[in-house]
Amino acid sequence: LVIDAVGRVGSERVWTFVGPKPAGWWVRRRVHETAVHRIDAADGVDDQLRTAVEPLDRRIEVLRWFAVTDVVRIQRLIAVF
């Protein structure tokens, strides 16, 4: 579904939880999310699995987005809930 939606939208910028990004960002995000859960599953059964650096870079990007130093963004996020 995500790939089909991105195919229809093309390179248009769309909403993401880290600000507007090209639609392809969502495909990449889903791949990273799948990889993280794969790593968690492998870890649970002591499977030796190599991880790529890029998904870890995305985690850092998200952690920065939620950083305490960005008080305004966090206040807006809290206000939504």
C-alpha cells in the first residue's frame, strides 16, 4: 500500500512526523521499521545479525526531533494529546 501511494504521489513533499519530506521517505521509513523489528526478533533468539548504519542514523534523527532542547515542539506535541 505504501509503495502504491508513493508511486501515485511521486516526489511530492508530504507530511511526516519529522516535517515535510519527499513521499519516498515513507518507503524508507517502513523498511527501517521492518529492519528494527527483524533485529529485535533475531536478538530474542541469539541470532547473529549484522545491522546497517543507516537505520541507526534515522533513529538518531528521530531522537533529535524529540530532544528536550526543542521545548516548543514538545509542548505542541503534548498539547495534541
